[in-house]
Amino acid sequence: MSLLKTFGDLKGTIKIKPQRYIIDNWVFKLHYKATVIFFLVGSILVTSRQYIGEHIRCISDKGVPDHVMNTFCFFTTTFTVPYVNISKDRLEQMFEIKAMDANLLDTGNLAHPGVGPYGIDSNEPVIHHAYYQWVPFVLFFQGLMFYLTHLLWKKLEGGRLRYLVDSLRYSAFSLQEKEIKVGSNNIPSKSTREQKINQVRQLFIDGMYINKYWAVKLMICEILNLLHVVLQFYITDKFLGGRFNNLGSTVWAQGLDSSVDVLDEVFPKITKCTFHKYGPSGSIQYHDAMCVMALNIINDKIYTGLWFWFIFLFVCSILGLIWRVITIIFHSRSTGFNRLVFSNSCPGKQNPWNALNVSYYYSYTDWLFLVYLAKNIDSLVFKEILLGIAEDLEQKKSMKQPLLQAEELDKYT
């Protein structure tokens, strides 16, 4: 069991740093931040003996040392008996009854849910539980899988926003003619600020069509996030032997009234274990044990919470895609919609028609790029950039108009 202790070192290595550049939305962050933290915390909890003590302790006869039985039952598989043979009295024929029956437990005819008589010649069906050996590993790698789409989007995004944001960092504080150093940060001069803003304007105008697939790549990653939630739900269900799909709804429906916890069917707290060894004469000796699975008191909380989290994440991902469709439809058609989107980025009496003008003249990618640029820089600096881009577009359109008129005249001469 010392194998699992290695995951305890994660507590000293996990460091959460604030993200300097915003290249996604809050739904995306739910996938690669909140969900990853959930899985990593879960993997740490199931490997921390200080919270639950020993993961397994088995009670057996003195024919097998306790530490041997504990180790054997943990690394092999324990099991529960779904049905047990019960008799109304000792003279009547035995009959089968479900080992999770609340009446049996309440009347004392059953010691623990899923634990009943099971001898050498028994042919009753049993349910083996082997998943608990792999829980910390599976949780850890599931958390890593949720981080993959973020890494993919960072690769596809190509650092475009970072390049622009770096050049505009602290530009809102440029009030002097000379550059000022504050700690490890440099506040650019007013001339440098103007130069950087003009550079961004020019890069935006010149790169309109170069970055036309930027928004498409983001939407692909958002769709992958949705599909990944479904995949993880399927993986978890297979890992728990097909008993995860209805876990949360069953727990919700049961409430607190029943004396039998439905989680004991998936995460039994008391299980059975069988150990065979050779006796002095060479015959096989049968040793039956009843094991206390302290680890499952953590597992059932983790997976119940995970079921509800997956549902929440799935709904949020659907809503995120719906919002993406809404932005595609209204970004170049509605001034009110742009006023809503840029409400925090254009303070004062800034007319969102400038954003509408930009998005109408160019593509959805350009509009979305402006939205994310607004999230990364100061609102006053963004306001100046947006006004400048709108002026550049008007100038570009006015220069094209005489050329178009000249072309029309040439057709008739």
C-alpha cells in the first residue's frame, strides 16, 4: 500500500498560478481548471492515511497473520454477496433474499449490507470489487485528460493575444515623457504608448484575413470539451462496472429516509475476502475474512460529487455553445448586443457602433479577437484602439470609393 503514498507528494508540487493572458471563457476554465483541481484533490484524498487511517483492515481467524490478510485482500479483490440464504426458522427450507434489504438489517438478520454466508461449495453469485486499487491513478489521469483541450487551444491560438498584450501592458499608466521603472515592471513613455497602439491597429488591419480560422479553432476546442465530458462519463461508468450512470440520480431519489445507503452497492464499506493456503499435510485450507474498506468512505463522496459535476459541466458546455451561436448571429447586426458585450471594455459614452462597424466590414473572427483583446488590456487603452481601428476602416472605405466609381465609369467609356 506504500505504492499509493507516492501521490501524497502532489500536495507539495501543485501550485496554482493566476493566468496572465485570457484566451478563453469561463466555461472553458471549468474544464481545465476547476475539473482538474477536483480530480487532483480526489487523488490526494484517497492516498492520505491521515484522513481515514488504513485503507483496508480484515478480520479473520489466527491461521493467517493480519498484515498478510490485509495486503492480500487489498491487492487481489474483495467481494460482496448480492443475495443471501435466509430461513424463517431452522427447520424450514432456505430461500434467497437481497442482501441490501433494509428490513433484514433493521431486524438484525443481516450484519452488514452485502455480507452473508458464503462457503467453499457456495454457488451464489458474487460481485468482485477491484476498482479501489486503481482509483488514485484513474482520477489523476482523468484530470490530465481534461487539461489536454486547453493545451491544444494554446497551440492553435499561437500566442497572438500574448504578443499584443505584452506590447500594451501598463500602457494605461503612461503619463510621463520618459519610461518609468516600478519594481520589476516598466511603465512605457507616452510616445512608446502611442507607437504600440498604432502598431496594434496596423497589425489588426493587416492580419484580418490571416487569422480568419482563429474563431473556428476555438469553437472546435469548445465542441471537443463537450464531447470529452460525455467520454469521461462513459470511462467512469466502465471503471465502476456500469454502476455510475444512475449513481447521482439514485442517491438523490433515496434521500435520507432509508436505512440502507444505495452507495453501499457500489462502494461497500464491509466486504468479504477468501484466502487459501496449504496446510501441514498438503491440503488446501480455506480462510474467510470480513474486511473494513475505509477507503470507500472517501470514494463514494468523490464519485457522487463527480456525477453531479459532470452533469453541471455538460449543461454549462451546452450553454457555452449556444452563446457562441448567438454571438455569430448578432455580432454584426445588433448595436444593443455589442453594447452588452463591450459594456466593461468601453466605459463612458463609447458608442458600440464602432465594434459593429468593424465586425460588419470584416469577419466574426475579427470581432471575437477584439472581445478577447478587450479582456486582456485596460479599458481606456482598448477604447482608444477600437476608435482607431474604426477610423482606419472609414479611411480605407473612403479611399476605395473613388476607385470603385472610376471602375464603373470605365465600363461605359
